[in-house]
Amino acid sequence: MAIVVAFSLMTVFFLAGLYVAGAIGSLSLIMMKFFSDAPLWNIMANRAWETYTRFLLVAIPLFVLMGELILRSGVADRMYKALDRWVGPIPGGLLHTNIASCAIFAACSGSSIATAATISRVALPAFRARGYNERLVVGSLAAGGTLGILIPPSVLLVLYGLSTGTSIGRLFLAGFFPGALMAGTFMLMIAIAAIIWPGIAPRSSSDSYMTLKGWRDRILGTLAVLPVAALIFLVLGSIYGGWATPTEAAAAGVSGAFVIAVINQTYEIWLNLGALAGRKARLFVLLPGRLRESAERAAEQAQEYDKVLIKQIALSNFRMLTEAFMGTIKTTGMIMFILMAAATLQFAFAYLHISEDMARWVVSLDLSSVQLILIVVVFYLVLGTFMESYSMMLTTLPLIVPTLTASGIDLLWFGIIMIILLEAAQISPPQGLSLFALHGAQMETKELLEDGTEKPKTINDVYIGVLPFMGCMAIVIGILMVFPEIALWLPDQVKGARL
């Protein structure tokens, strides 16, 4: 009876469009009120305290803040150009740059939506100038952005580890090879499509923005990627080497991201205003009739421009930090509310034996591990059409984990499968959040037809563009089911990672 009521109420709440935290929190209260005599408010207070006082939980806002600082630092443009010099010659050209840049950017930010939106604003004008197929372009941006929740550090991997008691360090290690496999599968599909249909990714050497200039330019361009790559390496290396917990590593990552963001913002403003100030000072010196006082006036002008430059640098950095902190507060607040509600739901299901009953029922069906995983895969793919990834994970884990444990399925391996399914949910029509972010970026970057009118764009182009990449995700899930060692080998080899 309790199981039927729980699923019925959950369906009604989500169809009614309630906020996820409110829906699952209300469900927990109703179930505990009418199906048990437990002291409800004491339980709620204890669950909230136990949830929010876990030291590992501090890693979530820190990783989010690290990503926000990198996203708002303005490194996307230079990183995109640098990566294009390396992967541009592959059939498919800039489409591979999308995958590579999104993978690196998302690995640092941990946000697939923010990554897709940021890179798309840099990439879309260049693609339109080169005549690429826009459906495949937005599909590659959406798919590349999802790599951020699989390639560590990832907030969703942290949440999965907290919810299931799985080592976060081992989860980070387990995500490496599947993440590389996913990126490689995307790029292989793009290359094959570009060879079969060359018109979708035409080659051009006339675009100065994307022209390849040899190994020297490639190596110099790599310098733009090194700070972010070094930051990721230091954060993950400290965890894998056993030198720091994920929380401590995230705190160090915030410090590094802050330095990168401030230096980049300062450099950008100096490049624009500083160069302008220098030109104006030199021009003032050469003005006729002012040769006697030119040196003094030039010095005064230089001082004035220096003041303006310093003021602009301070304002820009302050604005960047404010936006980063506000973005962190919004994201972390949403996650924490859902996490507390999910913890209460998990307790309610355990107290009422709903999870145990579900696990016993599934075991009684005598399904093989493959059959059970296939059912779970279909379940999450359907769920992903109308729920976002955080809600999917935290709402379903209280039910899924006992069933998987009873069936003898490795939770470390399943964590990677689940993250890939959540990636698919991010780009699943009609409600994938990354799709709307990309469509918004499409609308912001206008494209004109020959008659001067703006080319119409619909979200259907985004829906169609992501379908081949969802097929690639299905292939990777199949490979991981056949060869689970792809995810499990590296965690078994590295013994230094600690919580």
C-alpha cells in the first residue's frame, strides 16, 4: 500500500510542476505522517543536521565556485582558438574543437549547461562564417558540454558518492577512461559523417580566425590551455595521491581559479584600455604646436589613463567575483535543498521498508544483471525527458541502490553508467536543460539571409542535432556493460585516493 501511494504521489507532484525539493520533501512528510507513528519533526531536524554537517559536503560549493570563476574569467575564446590548431585538421574541423574545448572547460567547471552556453557564444559565429551544418554544430556543443559531469572533478560524482557511500576519489578515477571513450566516440562519429557528407563541415583556409599556422603557433596557442589544465591536474592529483581530501582539493582549486580569473581579467582590460592609452599618449606627443609641452602633457595623460586602467581592472574583477559568487549561491542552494529533501525521502523509504520491499521484489524476478541494468537504463532515459539531472539522481537513488546492492551490482561501476544516463538527460528532448541554453545562444547570435532578413531558428534544430550524439552515448553504455574494466581498472590500480 505504501509503495503504491508513494509512486502515485510522486507522479502527481511532478506532473503538477512542483519544485523538486518541495515535491520529494512533501512526499516524505506525507508518507511518515500517515504510514508511521515516528516523531516526524525530530526526524526532519536530525536528517537536516546529519546532511548539512558532513565535511565532504563542503566540496560541492567549492567545486561550483571554482567552475564559476573559470567560466567568467574569459579564457574560453583563447582556449577555443588554441585547441582548433590541434584538432582542426581532422575531418570535421571545428566540430572536434567543440568536443575538445567543451571537455576541458566542463571538466574544470563541472557544469554542462554553463559550458555549452559559454563555448557556443564563441563558436557559433565562426561556424556560420565557414558554412557548417548548424544542427550538427549545436549537437556537438550540447554533447561536448555533458562531458563535464563525467570527467572529474564533477559535482554529480560527489553527490553520487555522498548518497551511496562510494569513495569520491575512486569515482573520479573511474570517470577518466569512460570520459575519454565518450569524447573519442563523439569525434569518431563526427569524422565519419564529415567524410561521408563533406558539405556538413566544409574545409577552408581563408578564415584568419581559424587558420592553422604550423607547429610553432600550435605550441604557443597551447599556453592558453595550460593554466586551466594545470589547475585540474593539481586538484585531481592531490586527491589521487592521498595528499588531500576532495574538500581540501576543492578549496585549493578555488584559490587557483581565483588567480587565473583575476590575471585573465586584468590582462584583457590592459590589452584593450592599456593599448588605447599608449596610442593616445603617443599621438598627443606628435601634435603640431605643442612640441614644447608635449612631454609634460603626455606624462599627465599617461597618469590619467593609468588611473582609468586601474579603476576598470578593479571594477571588472569585482563584477566578475560578484557574478561568480551569486552563481555559486544559486546553484548550491538548489542542490542543498534537493539533497536534504532526498535524505529525508531516503530515510522515509528505509523506515517504511519500501526500499527493502522493492529490492526483494526485483530479486524475486530472477533477472540477470544485464536485464536489470537495461531496465534501469530505459527508466532513466524516460525520466530524463522531463526531469533534470540533480533531481533524477537524488530522487531515485533511495529506491535504486538497495535493489542494485541486493542484485550484486558494483555501485562504483553503476555510478559511471548513471552519470552517462544523466548526460543523456541533459540533452534529451523535449526538456533537456542544455538544449534550451544552446537555443538561447543561437537566438543571441543573429544570422542574416541574402535579402538581409534574419534567418529563422527553432529549437527543433537543436533537438535533431543531439540525436546522433545520444546514439553515441548508448554505444558507450553498451561497451561499459560488456567491458566494465574500462571504468574499474584505474581505481583498482591507484590505492592512494582517500575521502
